[in-house]
Amino acid sequence: MLNKLLKTRKFLNENPKTSLKSLIQETGLTQGEFDFLINNNIVERRGKTKGTRFYWVGRKPDYTMVQDFITNGDFIETQSMLDLIVDKYDLSVRVNDNITLRLISDRSASLRRDNGEEVVFNDPVRLKDILSLIS
């Protein structure tokens, strides 16, 4: 869903004067999803007849925006494989002989040594820096 919203924002910034039909075809959104964007003041519609223009006026799409839409029940979408794995299963990957990387949620991960020491990361950049040091 995030990809569709980013695609929609880019498309509207480049082509504000476009038909609703071509907008939906290009972005992959459904009519209901696009109506939701208009009703929640994320996309502004100027004009009702020929020459209608659409402008992205809301915040830049992010994961929080997608979660808000999904919790409202207006966007019904099958979960991505990563979302399903992170939400339902405890995914662990061995980084080296004595360190395991565990995905806790979509926003945090932990590094755990075999002796029980564990560090939790909420910053992906910091996690990347640490992983580059130990691998």
C-alpha cells in the first residue's frame, strides 16, 4: 500500500490535470481508496467537470499513514509477506556463530549473543552500522 501511495503522490505532482480513470490505472488504487484520500484531505480535487485537477496536499506517505488507513478499515489489502512474517512469527537470522538477529516488530530488532546478552534497536541506521561491524 505504501508503494501505491508514493506512486500516487508522484503521479499527481507531475500530472495534476488528469482524468480519474487514468489516475486509478496508473497508480493501482481503487476508486474507494482514492475517495478515502479525497475525503480525508490528503488529495484535493479542484473542479467537478472537464479540467478537474487533483493535488496531493497531505503529508508525505509513510508507514504510519498506511497503518492509519488499515485500522480505519477503509483500505482492505492483503498483508505483504514481510508484514505477515513480522506480525505472526518470530523471525531470527544467525549473523555469525554466536549472534542472532531477531525481528521483533516492523520498527525494532534485537541482536542477541548465545550467552543471553541482548540489545534492542529502534533505529535502522544504527542497526546497519552495528551489523557492518560484526559481519
